[in-house]
Amino acid sequence: MPVNVIMPALGMSQETGTLLRWLVAEGQPVRQGQPLMEIETDKVTVEIESPASGVLAGVRTLAGQEVPVGHVVAVILAPGEPPPASTPVAPGTAQPAARVHETQGPPARQPGRPPASPRARRLAHELGVDLWTVTGSGPGGEITAADVMNAKGTPAPPVGLADTGGSAWRVMADRVTRSWTSAPHFYLTREVSAARLVERREQLQSQIPSITYTDLLIVQTARALRRHPRLNARWENGQIVSSDQIGIGVAVATDTGLIVPVLQRADDRSLLEIARTRFDLVTRAQAGRLRPEDVCGGTFTISNLGMYGVDAFYPILNPPQAAILAVGRIADRVVAISAIPAVRPMLTLTLSCDHRVADGARAAQFLETLAHLIETAEDAIP
């Protein structure tokens, strides 16, 4: 019996996904659990495994197409099994297409739509360009925005200004715009002494060479959230919804946009486990090799720009989370110690909150607890 391959949902708010490429050609055998296709959502680019063993057939979505969650994009057949007479196709999506694989030159004209990025499709519509007349220069002959502009006879703008990461960047832009315009943000800023934080990291580097200040902050933030669960909640359907676990997301900059992999159950993990997991997640995020489960379950986000020399910044909430912590650089500053000027390493924290979930007093209490944990360098035993 055919097994449907569908566009999966990798997040509560995800409605569509873009199929970047097939990793197995139609008509080829595939094993259950083998990477089958690469998709892109508003959060991440991931490889999706085959739901069954058999032969890939009935491919109906081309590289670059955006389809609704739950849409059947292909089927897996048993060896020798005939393809089904028909498979439901969601309205407005492509009809069954020929085998998808990398080719030289423009793709053959087939029923449905030519392979093109979502941005190229929008641009073609705006400029009145027939995509069937455009030669694609992208992977597998995919049509890019630059191809559309060249076909129109309009020089493509500089890459840094026009092509800032494709659909991943566009979707990220849409998400932060919705967050900024729908969630009432407010900010609290606090300077804390980082002396013990610096000392603690130096003590642990021989045991955990990859340890960072972010690792220590994850542990301390998880502890603070345990004491102040309102900051770990979210606004959903007009009410506050609490979370049954603490998932700390870590903002990671990549070539295609911002990705937030999640350390789930952060309050139950040791510092050693957190450091190793964070290193693995960041490495795979930058390589575009995150799994669907790596970006699920986030309840709070940390964004650290200290390594770029930033003192402080005001972050936009990562929906549907109610709070995000911005971390600046650790820098020596003159402070008063018992009324005497002294130079100490200081750290600026900025907490952004959704006012629908937390008020100023609750947020201030959380920040007070976090500051205490940082200044005393409390963390789990590695």
C-alpha cells in the first residue's frame, strides 16, 4: 500500500514549507529513515527522512515550490507495486511532475510550474515574465530572481542588497514583522557584574574546552525561569498558556538568516551536557544540517551579540514566546564599590517581554534573580 510523503509541520505556527531539493530521484529505492528531501520553513532548513522503505514515486512538487503543511508531495511504493490511480492534490499546487534531479541547462517543460524560487515567482509576476521562457541558473536548473531580471533585460541589483538569503530571509522578515506589530513589547535593561562569570568560565575551560559564556547563561536563565514561570509562558488564543518544560533557544546567525535551535529541558541538564549540546546545535545550524526536533519546544530565547562588540540592543520577540534576553559584550567599566571607584568587567542584559503575558514587576523580578545567579556564578556541576 502506498505511503504518503507529506510536507511536515516543524512548528506550531507553520502553515507552509518550501521544498528545496529531492535527495532521492523518482523511481529510485529508498530506505525508511534515509534522508529523502530538504525543506525550508520560517525557522530552519532541514532534511526530512523517508517514512517507509520502497521506491519513490508520484513526485508532484518541484524544487523551489512552497506548499501547505500536510500536502502530499510524493508516495513510497513497495517494489513492483503500481502507483495509485490518483492522489489528492491541494488546490493551487503543482500537478505530478517528472523526475527531479540536477540537470544541465533549462529544465524540460512539464505540466505544472517550472522550478523557481518563491522570490523569482513574485518578481516574474510583477515584471510580467513568463517563467517557461527563463533559463534557470540555480541548482537543478531552478530559476532565481537574477534569472528573471536578466530575462527582462533589467540588470540584477548587487547581491548584498537584493538577494539576502532567499525565502528563508523573507519568511524571517515576515515573522519578526508580525511579532513587532502584534505583540506589545516592553524592555528592561540591567548592568550586572561579570567578574564571577569570567572566573567560572576560566575554571571550567580545562574540563570543557568548548564552553562559552552563553552556556553559563543558559544554565542560569533556566534556573531563573523555574522560579519565574510566567516568563516561560506564551500568549495563545487570547489567554496565557504555561509551558510544562523549559526550552532555551539560542539565536544563531547563518548565511540564509537567523535560526534558533533549542536546548530542551534546559533546567534538567548539567552544564557539561548543555555546553556539548549547544556546540553541536550551533555547528549544525551554520552547516544547514539541523533536524526538525532541533527547532521545536522553545519557550525562551537568548540572543548574544557580545562577540561582535555590541554593548546592548533591543531584541524582537520570537513568537509565540513571551520573552527574549539580549546579551551584550563583557567590558571593563568604572563602578562604585563601597563608594570607591573601581574597574570591573560588566555585562548589559536587556529583557524584551510581551506585555500580554508579563508585566514590568514580574519581568523585573525575573531579571533580579538572573542577575544574582550571574554575579554569584551559580550553575550545575559539570
